Amino acid sequence: MAQTIGNPLSWAARNLGAAGRHLGAATEQLGGDDSSAMPRTRKLEIADIGHALRAGWRDFLAGRTDVMFLVLVYPTAGLVLMGVALHMQLLPLLLPLVLGFALLGPVAAVGLYEMSRRREAGQSASWLDGLGVVRHPRFGAVLVLGGYLSALFVGWMIAAHTIYGWTLGPAAPTSIPGFLRDVATTPAGWIMAIAGTLVGFCFALAALAISVVSFPLLLARDVGVPVAVATSVRLLRDNPRVVLSWGALIGGALVLGALPLLLGLVVVLPVLGHASWHFYRRAVE
């Protein structure tokens, strides 16, 4: 009897709709979405990306020990998930897991946004101050937005599992070399790689659209989730070249940082997190 990929993703699929309804209700309760308070976005240039990266690097150098400690949980959680995937014989989902984990990067960087905000205001900016973001008046809205990105992550994993089942599955690979050979040398493997890339791009674009400036905006302004998300989407619509370039840079850097067992993220994530705050400051009046 063929061994199929048994996993909790089918359970997640059944509950994803219910979770979305609960998040929607929570969003309405977290208010602050008066259209009269809609932030104004600026016209961006590619040079703004360089400015944000340089400012993010300066923030990182100003508190390397603090920020590296603050984000250590992110690669640690990723390593745990990778270990679980291997133990559960979910080898085909290992690469989608590593790539999809980048969707949660804005959530992991919330403390860094707070540190950059405080440093810009001339206040203390230690890792304790970063963790103090949980006392922020709109931290509940941050959690709701983080729930949206988590739903996208789960959706991407379900899609990756489905694509594998339609191509090389449903039986689990018998070995890592055999799986890599099938991906590289068989038509079904090529279809899986192409379909996975296209679908993954759609998920990444959705995550970028709703989060490019929404998390920093929630910390900086008295707005709710709907206004923060609408501002992010409008920024992408009005500045597609710059925002897509920014998203590609972040995605590429996170993937490169993830290659050595996610340990590179201890440096990459703080720099990108601080830079994302400064990108927001360039993008929103």
C-alpha cells in the first residue's frame, strides 16, 4: 500500500474559513478605520530603498545585541518546523515551508519597528522596549493583521501540498536523492516546480500588498486594520515598480538568510525589520 503524506494540513484547511470569520469580527471591533483619517502616500523612487536599507543598517549597528536577541525566536521556530516536517515525512513541503516562512517576517519584526520608532523619537530602544510593543494601544490590531498573514502561510502550505499530490504524489518520497532526481528530471517534477513558483508568487504578492507598510502604520498612527491594509494596497498600486522591488529584495534576503539552517536570519531579519520602518517613513506622509 502506498504511503501517503499524512499531516495536519487537512485539519487546518477545514478550520481556515472559521478562523477568517473570527478575524474579520475582531477587525471590526478594533476600529480606528475612519476614512477621514486615511494616510496619504508619497511617490517613491528606487533611491528610497537604498535610504531605508542604510538607515536600517545604522539602527542595527546601534543595538546589535538587543535586536539579535529579539529575533532569535524566529529562526528557532523555523528550525523546529523544519524538524517536524522531516520527522513527519513531509519532505516535499520542506522548501515551501522555508519560502513560506518569509510571509511571517513582518510579524516577527514588530518589535524592531517599535525600536526604530523609539530611536527616531530620541527614546530608549533596548530589546525590552521592543518587547514593550505588547502594551501598545493597537497591539490587538497588530495581532489581527498577523492572523491574516498566518492564514496566508497556512493557505500556501495547503496549496503546496495539493500541487505535490497532483504531480509527484500522493506517495511520500522514499529518499531525499530520489525526490530531488524526480523534481529535476521528470515532467511531473517540472510541472510541480513551475506551478509551485507561480502559486507561491501569488501568495507572496498578497502578503506584500497587505503588509508593506501596515504594521509600522499601526504603531505610528491612530488607525485600524482596514485603513492600514488599504494604505498598503494603495502604496503598491501607486508605486508598483518600487514596492515590488522592495518586496523582491526582502524575499531574496530572507531566503538567503534561511539557507544556512535559518541562522542567517539572526542578522538579516533585524536589518530588514529596521529598514522596513524607514521605508514606511519614506512612503507615508
